[in-house]
Amino acid sequence: MDIVFIKELCIETVIGIYDWERKIKQFVCIDLELGTDISNASNSDVIDDTVDYKAVSRH
């Protein structure tokens, strides 16, 4: 298994459920470790064989 590391990804965004939160931008920082098998991508060098981040974000 391979691990994709994303460290200190910080974005400024509108987030929250209260009205006051929805009126201001806040910083959100993420550290992520994603275990996956990327051997096909490393062997083929084809982008479609890599991690589909859009699909990951849906789960």
C-alpha cells in the first residue's frame, strides 16, 4: 500500500452553520494520510490510473 501525504494544506473559506460564521472567511488547515495502491499509475504514467481526488472527496 502507498500513502499520499497532504500536510498543512490551508485555505481561506466560508464555513459554519451560524449566520456570523457565514459572513466571514476563516482559515481551515488539513493534514491527511490516504492509503491507496498507486502501483498502476507508477507503472503506466497514465493520469487516469492515479487517485481520483474528486471521488475521494465525495466519501
